[in-house]
Amino acid sequence: MAGVPDSVLIANRGEIARRVIRTARRLGVRAIAVYSEADAGLPYVAEADEAVSIGPAPAKDSYLNVPAILAAAKQTGARSIHPGYGFLAESADFAQQVIDAGLTWIGPPPDAIDQMGDKIRARNLMQAAGVPVAAGTQDPVQDVDEALRRAETIGYPVMIKAAAGGGGIGMSVALDPEQLRKGFETARSRAERFFASPAILLERYISSARHVEIQILGLADGQVIALGERDCSVQRRHQKVAEETPSPGVSPELRERMFQAAIRAGEAVGYRGAGTVECLVDTQTGDFVFLEMNTRLQVEHPVTEMVTGIDLVEQQFLIADGLAANIPAQSFQPNGCALELRVYAEDPVRFLPSPGTITQWDEPAGPGVRVDAGYAAGNVVTPYYDPLLAKLVTHGATRDEALARAIQAVAGFAIAGLKTNLPFHVDLLNSAQFGSGDYDTSIVSHLRP
Amino acid sequence: MTEIRAEMVANVWKVVAVEGDSVADGDTLVILESMKMEIPVLAEGSGKLARLAVAEGDVIQEGDLIAVIE
């Protein structure tokens, strides 16, 4: 395709590296993988046109090793870098270094990443842009005493969060001052360890909420569009396990309001490319508040692709090179329903990690079934990275059809050699609560009391 | 004597207890990290922590000895 860079280095691993390679191939873009010593045998390394070893297994020595990644780009003559999600995807500093090296950064402007990266700043910015936010702190909470004072004003229950955080790490709910004392210290130590920043914020906790996010695209000409919502209320430890679109808990009127807010959020930071505005919908009041913006491709982006027919990675490539996006008008009228199940290497009861060697890997196939997998038989799943093995996505004309296909596909997914959460997905899909569509973020705790 | 062994491959993130300590059932001895998750290893029974077989930064395999309580 004319215009897009002729080559891309994917600064990531596993299923998302493979996913980006697939679109790069289709567009005739040379795909370059990077891998740590632990990942040399994974499918994405073999499927790339070229692959470069960038260091030992720990992420800080490989996938977070900026000099090694930039050196790999130089060595292979890569013209652009796609960061995937996680690792360096939301590092404004890395984005700037990529740009300074004369490469195309397949992501939003570094300044937009920066503005949304700190949750306190993002909250304040959104409030100023007219996007609803929950009652909370407008600057970092310094110590426990201040936290206790602030919580009195906000009102319990409060959510404790790392301002630089993500992935649910360091987040906890405090119902009273006692829990706040405990949660504050834990959140602070984790924030320092995982995000190298001790800044903590407090927010009013919504006790019954759905997690609903809006996919946006900031086009090359500056226009921001909304491409539908995803309901990500099925979570364990504040991390998503299953997602669906459309959300069964969002009325057309609420959807329209959320779309407008998400567009304002994107416009407020001059957003370009694919991004996601995460919100909480209060199931009691039917109102929503801004949670955070993820300035990158989202793990669960395939459900949006299934109902819109759009390849979001292709749009990222086009927009990064200043080209018009390839979005047919009918994409704005979602076609049917889609469901994604995250297949994790973890036991299906306590959700504890289960690394190991995969002795069998047989993926389901069929109408409306898509599998984005990072592994194959013979691969070793190591403890160094997150537990995501694959994403099982199904599409149907109706929610019931997508659900029925998911039940069948889960039964047809055979993985042996380590524990997976597939048995949990069987329970989820067959539960009356999930089946009804009437659930909130507590659904996993009901299924696994 | 109780031997506490690793349930999975993991990195030893933090060693909380000290060899020779008296520990109570459920006390956190060590915190492991695997797949971006922290997993506390707890004392199974009360007594003296006779041996602590891991150090921070170690990579341990499933079944490896972590601690001995007497």
C-alpha cells in the first residue's frame, strides 16, 4: 500500500506481536520481531520476516530495554515501530526517542501519552474538558494522614490507585479508615516498585459498576471518532478476563453520551491513532464517570473489529503516516455481537499463575470464531511475563449466537501441559448472570466465592 | 517438621522472615513473583523457622524447597 512505511519493528511479544505481523503482511509491510532469550521459540518470532534477539528474559533487560530495541531497528533498517500494548506502549519518552531516531512511531503523539499517563493529571484534564469524573483527589496524596482527611471529604468507600499505574496493580477499595490505612501503604509500595512513582490518588468507589470503554480513533486530519464500546466488567484482581460488545448495560442514549465524552477526551489531548477511553457506569444511577485513557491498542480490540469489520492495526499504520483511515460508513452501525475470552496460564479456581510447557495446543475454528494466540504446542510459558496465552473471540448476529459459539469454541480449545482458566470460562458462559447480560464488576467473585 | 515447597516456577521477590524466627501459622515468609503477580508464601504451622532456602532474586522451580519450620 502506498504511503505506509515499508517496514515495522514490533517492540512486543506473544499474541500481540503476532497480531501486528498479520496486518503488516497483508499491507505488504516487512515485519521485524524482537525477542528475549525466553521467547526465541514462540510463533511470532518464526512468523516475522526478520527477528532480532534483544536480551535476557527479564523485561527490563529486553522488552523494556530501549537502547537494544532502537539498535535492532537500526540494524534491520526498520522504518517504523509498533509498541503493541504494555511494556513501552505508554512511554512518552520511548515514543519521543523513536521519533528522534527518524522513525515513524505507530502511536499517539508523545505529549498525548504524557497527559493521559498520570491518572491525576488525566482526571483534572478531563474534568476541565467537560467529561464526568468521580469525586476524588486533584493532586497526589502524600501520606496516610492526608489520605484519611481526603477520604472524609470524598466519602467512603474510596478506591486507592497508583497515579502512574495500570493493569489493576496496587489498586484496592477501602470501606473505612482502617482499610484505607492498610491499602494506602500497600498501594504506595507497589506503585514505587512497578511504576517507579509513589503518587497515589483516591476516588469515590462506585459499589456496583460496569466497566465500559469507548474505542476512539484520532484521524490524521485531527478529527476524533468513536467506534463503539466494549464491556469489560468480567474482571479478577481488577484485571479483565472477558469482554463483549455491545455492552448489555448501556442504553442507546447513554452510549451516545459516552461517545461524545470520549471524543471530547481525545480532542482535549490532540489524540491521533487508536485509543480507549475507559469509564465506569454506575448500575444504580445509570450515569458514567471517566476512569482513564489507554493511549495504545487495547488487548480486547478484536471485539470491536468483529462488529465493525475494521482492522484497527491497519488504521494505526495509516494514521501514523498521515493518511486517511480506511473506515467504511457501515462500520458505525455495529453488525451483531462479539465476545472475547482471555485464556490465561492460571488455575481456574484461585487464578494463580501456572507457567509450564505446553504439550498440546489445538485451537477451535468455525464460523464467527477468531483465535489470537501467542503460543503453540512445545512452547514454554515462563514466569517472566503476563499469563495471557490467547484470546478466543466469537461473533454472532445476536448475543445468544455469539455466546453459543463461545461455549462451543471453549469446549474445542485443547491445551495441555499447564493449567488454564478455560474451565472458568465454561462456568462464566453457562452462568445465569452472564447469560442475562445483567452483571457488574463483581461477577467473578460471585462465580468464585 | 514442615517443609514448604514452591507451587510454581517463580522469582523470589522479597524474603520477609529471618532464619531462626518464631513464626505463626499463616505468617508471610517470602513473596514470590510470577507472571506479574505477587504470591505470598505462608507458614504452614507454628514453630521455629529452621531454614530459609531462598534468597531475593532467586528463580525457583515447582517443588523447590523454600523453608523448613520445626
